[in-house]
Amino acid sequence: MWRRTLKVAAVSYAVKTVLLLGLWLAAPDVLRRGRDKAGEIWQSWTGRPTPASSAIGTAFPHAAASGRKSPIRTR
């Protein structure tokens, strides 16, 4: 039973991968349009856009690293 389940999962994954690759090669802008549409839906649900800079925040200096710094002790 497990072999058959694994085989079905592997074949379905391979078919999905080939279909997505074919779609991407045939019309590369479809993925971009899908991403843009998902962004529009997200904005309509939340009422505001989420730009990457506000989602990620400040990369350096990190708030946790701005406090007291102590050396690593080894025995």
C-alpha cells in the first residue's frame, strides 16, 4: 500500500511540475499577473498594502543586538 501511495504522489508531483514549467515557458507573465492579483486580494482584505520594507523591518542594527553585548564563554 505504501509503495502505491508513494508512486501516486511522485507521479502527481512530476505532472504538476511539468505543467507549471510548460505554462511558464508558454506565457511567463502569467505568474507575475497571478502574484499581482494575489497582492490586490490581500490589499482588499487588509485595507493596506504590505511593502517588503515594512514587512521585514530594519535589518541592522537589530533591536536585540543593540543592548548589552557579552562574549561567548567556553569551558
